Amino acid sequence: MLKGVRIVDLSMGWAGPLSTRNLADLGATVIKVESCTNFDWWRSWEATQEWIDDDGAEKALPFLYVNRNKLDITLDLESNEGRELLLKLVASTDAVVENFSGSVLPKLRLDYPELKKANPELIMLSMPAFGATGPWKDFRAYGSTVEQSSGLPHLVGHADQSPTMQHIAYGDSIGGLNGTAALLIALWHKRQTGEGQFIDLSQVECLFPLSAPGILSQSAAKETPPRSGHDQKIDCPHGVFPVQGDDRWIFIHIKTDQEWQIFSSLVDELSDLNDLTLVERQRMSDKLFASIADWSCQQDGQVLMKMLQQNGIAAATLNNSDDLIENEHFQSRGYLQWLERAYVGNQPHPSPPWRNGTETIKIKEPAPTLGQHNAEILKDWLGLNEAELTGLKKRGIIGNKPRL
């Protein structure tokens, strides 16, 4: 697949590391670059000496999931020595990925024009929240900021609620997936032509396709579409209903009159409403939803889901993490792979969501520890000797423990 492709990963958090993890899963060699004072903030939001002494940098589960199959080195990029070593590494790589705000790499003299001097055929994927140009280019943001800036929360939720976020960092995951696609296209182009390129990927713009109905309505009709929650004009009932247990739910979607007749025959409270048309169901949707909820809350979610599916009705329980680990469908597909990792033990990892055949793509290595591959890369790849490595450690340019 991507064997022989080499990528330098300067990104942190979720978006950038997710985009490179997908390529690492496909066989690319991804070298994650951190420093002992500016390490990936998904290792921790803040550092204390107690956290450092307890090896907290190696125990953050979100970091482990988006950095598997990668190598890791530490370089102080604010030092001339660290900068020069990075440039030397970039000279023999295919792509660089970063998701800093727009001002960071230019200050370090490591933006695309500088990196291109070291490698004229370089691909660089830049993933700032608001893009590399424009008046917002230097603004810092997390996935939640990106989601709000896209306008998506203004379109989601019920009419009587405030704008509702999809996820605490939804913009990160969407940006990461777009980053993967952009890298694959750029790598294909380079294979065909030998040309590198600079990719300016704005994470907020990645969310605009999901906001498209609202953007079009405001642009064309000068109207903001109302938030409608689960209600929609096409089908009814269509929504989430409680089932047995604490905060347990099932999604049910009736698409046709025939499905409604089947469904209402299964629910005693609805048996006398068997012949309702779609328009009639929509007019009395509040009553229908209340009756369905009174019935569904007495049902076992998994049993109900299978019963409805067997009757041709779209239904799915809402799953938490434990549900996914125990899910019989995922188990039969070998979806979760367990990897032993220093400091945290055996951990489940979701398999890549694509396959090259019938078998899952094997996850080869857990996420690296900080600076785990310093010697391998700096000595074997860049030609440093042991005395030079020792000097870099003494000057704090490399290391394997965070520093305050």
C-alpha cells in the first residue's frame, strides 16, 4: 500500500495525528516529532512535576489511539541544532504534516518555503483551524472552536434549545479525515509527476459541507433554517427513544406507510392508529412519540433492535464504549485489536475502517513513548555518532521525559 512513503508528523492533538495515523496504518513510515518542553498536548493539557515523575505522558489513552504505528523523536525546534536536524530529516521524506496556528512555523523558519529548500519535491499539509491566509490565519483553535465557527451548531438541536454541538471536538475528527484524503491525493500526484505541493487545509472549511443546507438557505433565501431536532419532513416517526437501563436509547426510523403498519401492530398503544398516513402521523407526532417512549422504555434495547430489524424496520441502539467492545458484529469482523503498551498494559484499538481483502489490516505497533526512536533515526538515518547524541541530550535538544 504505502510502504516506502516517509512522513514527518509535526502535528498535535487529534486532527493532524489522525490524518497521519491512517497513513501509518496503510504502511507509511510516520516520524512524529515532539520536544521535551513542547510535547503533544494530547499527552496532557498541562504538566506538573508530579505528572512527569508518574510517567503521565505515556498514559493518555487518546494519544495512544491516534499515534499507533508511528516512530517518535524529540527535537527542540527553537534551537539551531534541532532545526537543522529536522531539515536534514525533511530532505529525505515525502511529506510533512502540521496543524499549528499560522504564525508558529514562520517564527521557527520552518514554514513551507524553508522546508522546500531542503526538499524541492516535498508535500506539506498545513492544517490550521482557519487556513494559512486571511485575517483569522493566526488564531488558535481546538475542534470545538472549529465546529462553532462553521455554524454547524446553529443548525443542530431542538427549536427551543440553544445551538447544540455534535461533539466536544467534532472539528478535529472531520479535519483529520479530510487531511488523510488530501495527503493520499498529493502522494498519488507526486508518484505520477514527481511534484510536491503545499496543501492549505482549513479545518473549519472541512465542516462546511455538513452545514451546506444552512449556508445555502441563508445565502439564497436570506433565511436561517429552524432547528428541528429529530423531526424531519420526510418520515415519521423518526427519532431516539428510551429503553431499559440508565441513559439507554434506541433510534427508530419509519420510512413508509407499510413499515408504520408493521410497527404499530407491534405496539399495543398504537394498534388503533394502524392506518394513519404520513401527514396524519406528522400532525400528531408529539402523541406518537410519547406513546412509543412509554412502550420502548420497558424493552431490552438489544432485543428490541433485533426484533424491529427482523421486521424490516430501521433501528439501532446507541452504544457506549463497553457496548462496542462486546458487540457481536464487531467481534465477528475482528474489529478490535489488542496491543500491549508500556505503562498502560493491554489496550483495545479499533481496526482501520477499510480492508485490502477479507482480513483486517494488522496494527503492528502501539503508540511510541516520547523520544523512543531518537537513537534509531538520529544515528541510523541521519548519521550522528554516540558522542553527538550524548551532547544533544546534555543540551536538552533531545530526551525522553517531559520538562517543565
